[in-house]
Amino acid sequence: MLGGMDSSSRFVKVAFTLAHAPKSDDETESVTNFFNILHSSRTSKEIGRNRTW
């Protein structure tokens, strides 16, 4: 999914994905899906850092 790596873009990505994610009656599957969605929006620790060598 396209989008920026700033916090508002990641928030929109998670909100959109949650709204369109398949619903499940199984609690374990629902929790797993939720964390997979959060994982998909995380950023690398290196993104956005200014390196000075």
C-alpha cells in the first residue's frame, strides 16, 4: 500500500486496513490480524534519521 512514512500517513493506512480487514469470530485470529496490521505500518529505525559521518 502506498503512502508516506510520517505518523499521520501510517495512521490513515492502519485505519483504512482495519476498516477493510475481514472480520472473524475467532479471538486469536482477530488479535493476530490486528498485530499484523500494526506491523505493516511500522517504520525502520533508520528512516528519517540524519546521519552525520
